[in-house]
Amino acid sequence: MEVLLKELNQNIKQLIDIIENANQSVFNAREAARYLKISYDSLLRYTRIGAIEHVRNGTSYLYKKEYLDRWLEKNRRGAV
């Protein structure tokens, strides 16, 4: 029962993320990492080497949703 509740809670959190991201067109680095389901450090590493398109805003990075979607499509792995 406890396992089912944890799984349900996790599914609810994922749905909330999907709903919140559906209307968002620009992400900061933390939001972009969560959207891509990669670590914040990985996102910054990909950003620094130019693997993920971004816009520099002073000392921070901004990511358009279309850039992130393009990166996801390019880096999609086949289902196992």
C-alpha cells in the first residue's frame, strides 16, 4: 500500500510539472534541467560546450522551450 502511495505521489508531481511547463516558453537553468530530466550540472556542461542553445542574460542562462524540445528530439534514445 505504501509503495502504491509513493508511486501515485510521484505521478502527481510529474503531471504538475507537465501542466506548469505547458504554458511556459522560457526557462531558467534549474527549470530547464528539470524539464529535460537531467541534472543542473549536466545542463550547464552542455550549455558551456554549445550543445544546448541558450540566451545569456547577464550572468545567467535562459532557454527557450523550442531549444529544449529540439535538444530532446536530437538526443532521444530508442526504447529498450
